[in-house]
Amino acid sequence: MARVKVALAWAALLIFAGLSGAAAATKMSILYYPGGGYTPLFVAKDQGFFAKHQLDVDLTQVVNQSTVIPALQAGTVQLAPTTMLGLLQAVQAGIDLTAIAGSAVSTPTSHLSSVIVRRDSKINGPKDLAGKTIAVPGLNEYFHILTRRWLKNQGVDVKQVKFVEISLPVMGDALKAGTVDAVLTLQPFSDRIVDTDGRVLIYFDSTLPADTLTTVYATTRDWANANKDAVAAVRASLDEGVAFMKSNDAAARASVAKYLKLPPEVVGKMTFPRIKDQLVPSQIDFWINLAKDDGLLPATSTISTQSLLFP
């Protein structure tokens, strides 16, 4: 009888310890855009890295950039990717957000983003885009502002170019239908457009400085301050995700196909972007200066790189 009591006591202790461990996991809802730059996020979920670091994570895809900041502000999600321009404008408007990690960065030789026109289009260079309509994933965001910058540098009057916002998954349809004259899109969507009725005008990464940030993972400063252990756990999980995808290509692509809801054969042809989840101050400086030059931030703005980066 004594042995039975001891065994029951140990069993109860183990059950309690298990329940305590489960209760300690921080519940998080994280958004992601449809792109290969979020592969470490998908891998961290599928390979149990989040769970290992006591995080209970739900992932939800979003295609409309304009919904991300309101979702963070409302507390319906705890972490979401946003472009640096989106982050800067939100902070300038008084929304106290902070960046805790990075995602994909551009490299001049990569073919991850591209300006695509129809195969029969007479657009053969940037100057031919004057008077045309270009689709971008978001207005006053990453690609919109950088496309304007590229066109200006090529001597094009950007006032003669019309920009419209169209989500990445339907850009190919808009181009084929003639609703727009060109689209600025990403892999794997660019590959699918080229395979059907598109032609690459320029690989856009070639126009950008090396290691230009595409998006950062942002959260509210209140949540980050109240959940410093969870912030550290997210960073550690993403680090493990980056390491895993480098040596487990097939498993990483399976996760991409799962979360982007794409056929394996499409994902199999994707080129993964360069991932730098650890943020570098100079990357933030670039965007602050660009936002001021383009009038998206007042020249007198006191936003600093250090104020945006969470310790």
C-alpha cells in the first residue's frame, strides 16, 4: 500500500509539472505575408522551435498591408511583419510600435522581386512606363516608394505614372486583363506570371542597396515590455528556423507550400531570399533617411533608429 501511495504521489507530481509547463507557454498570434521571407517563421512552427521556447503560436496569412498596424494596435495579434515605411509612419502618428526582428533582405544579384509586363507589351525600359499604370502590393509602402525612387533616378517624371494597390496573388490576373500595364511582384508569384503571359522588365533587387530590409517583425512596445522573455523566445526560434532551412531544404519547402497554399512544384522552383533576422542599425537608418527625402516623414521628425529597435 505504501508503494502504491508513493507511486500515485509521483504520478500526481509529474502530471502537475506537465500542466505547469503547458500553462507557462505564452500564447501568441503572428501574421505573415505570402512570401518566402517568412520561411523561418513557418519552420519554427512546424519543427517545434516555438514550443521548445515556451511559445504557443498561431500563424495567419494577411495580404493587405493596411490591416497589419490596426491589428497590432487593437491587440488582436501580438506580432506582425510590416515594412519599415509602415512602421515609421505609424510611430510618427503616435502608435508606439517597436521592431524585434528582421526577415528577408535584398541582394543586388537575386531575382526575388521584379517588374513584369505582358509579353506583347511595348514597354522595354523605365522611360516607357511614363503614362502607364503600375500595380504594387501597397501604396506609400516598400515597393511603391522604391519604384518611385528608381523611376526618378532613371529620369522619369513619376507624376506621369499611376500606381494602384493590388494584392500579390491576383496581380497576374490584373496584368493579363490589361487593368494594369506592369506589376511589381515577388517570387513565387512572379514565376507564375512569367510562365503564363508575363515578361520581366527588370529584376528589382538590382536597383537596391545590398541588405535592404523588406519587412520587420513589429509589436507594440507595451506588449514587448510586458513579455521580454517571449521576445527573446521569438528571436531564438527564428534563429533556429534560419539555421534549419539552410540544411533541410526539402522540409523548409514543405512548410512554405503548406502556409502559402501553393503546389509543391511551384515552391520547388523558388529561390529563397537571404534572411537576416537580427536587425542592424544601418538598415533602419536607410529607411528613415528615405522617408524624410520622400516627404513621408517630416524633416524635423525625432524618430531614431535606437528608438525603433527593441533591446
